[in-house]
Amino acid sequence: MQLNQVTLTVFDMAEAVTFYQCMGFELIVDTPHYARFLCPEGNATFSLSLADKPQQTATNSSTVTPSSSTTIYFEHEQLDTLVAALIEKGIVFEQLPQDMRYLWREAVLFDPSGNKIKLYWAGENRINPPWRVNT
């Protein structure tokens, strides 16, 4: 079995499509309610599905921003170079690349709908970490 794709919920399709194209993904399906992208390397795809924006509620004069519990990971060997290029394009990062305790190097950002994106490089540790379960 092979994973086909992951679909992220977005609240503004045009804004989301522009964001992911800026990140370097190739748009291969484009409708008002659904878009699909091909990753720059390999044959993996992911898609966006339009949803109604949740009602915003005021709490102590601040607005609650809609967000998602979804996290999507994109692996790239030259992580630091990629992040620098995306910053040049105006992409804002929550966390710049750093080495993590689980032996991955990763950076964190959010798309305009609040979906968490982790750009990372794990090398051999992605599939064969030292703590891999032996079956």
C-alpha cells in the first residue's frame, strides 16, 4: 500500500493556492473548492479542500484565530537553504531550522488557514531511528 495524498482544510482557496505555489509546489488541479499539488521532488501529492471559516468569537477584546490540528511534513535534504529561499519570498516561520531530540532537523510555519507545516531533514533516521521497533 502507498499513501496517495493528504487533504488540508483551508478557508480561502485563492490565498492558500498562492501560498503553496510560493513554497514551490506545482498546482495540478484547480477548482473553486479543491486544489491538488505535486511536490517538487518525487510523485507525492497533497490537496486542499475549501471549508467555511469557523465563527470567530471575541474574548477579552481579542479575536480567536481559526486554526487546525493538522500537521503536514515535507522533507528536504538542503533544509537550511530551502528555508532561507522561502524567507526571501516572504514566507514567515514560527521556528527556524533546529536539531530536534528525535534526530530530525526541522523548521515550523503555518499556512494562511492555520495548518502547521514542518519542513525537515531526517535522513536515515526517518525510517530507521535508533529506537525503531524490531518485528
